[in-house]
Amino acid sequence: MTRKTISLDIDVYRGLKQRQTRHESLSATLRRMLEDDKDPADYLEELTANPPKVDVALLRRRQANPPHSFRPVRKRHAA
């Protein structure tokens, strides 16, 4: 693999480092950032071609009986 040395302004370098994920090289970060973004219309075409399967019975059960949260109830302080 051929390598090329480049110079970056410090603000550009810091922005690049912020976008870098763990265990990712700077080259991989740049490659990921430079990939062409998908047009939102492409996602719609995929969804219409392969719609997700929906368990209607499950949705109706959850609407009638929503799952309860396991978080403790917060006590309100008297003002």
C-alpha cells in the first residue's frame, strides 16, 4: 500500500480526531467520512420493496397493556 504524507490545520486535525472511533485509523476515518451518502429516496425504495413484517396482534396487545417501567417512581418535594 502506498502512503502519502499530508499537512492539516490543527482545527481540521482535531475535528478528524473527534470523529475517529475506537480502534480506527485516521485513514479509515477519512474513508468513512468521504463515502457517498445514500439518497433518502433509496431507503424508501428499499422499504417499499421489502416492507418490515409487523405482528399486528402483538402491537394491539401492547397498546391495550403497555409494558411497565422498572424505574423507581420519583418522589415530588413539597414546595
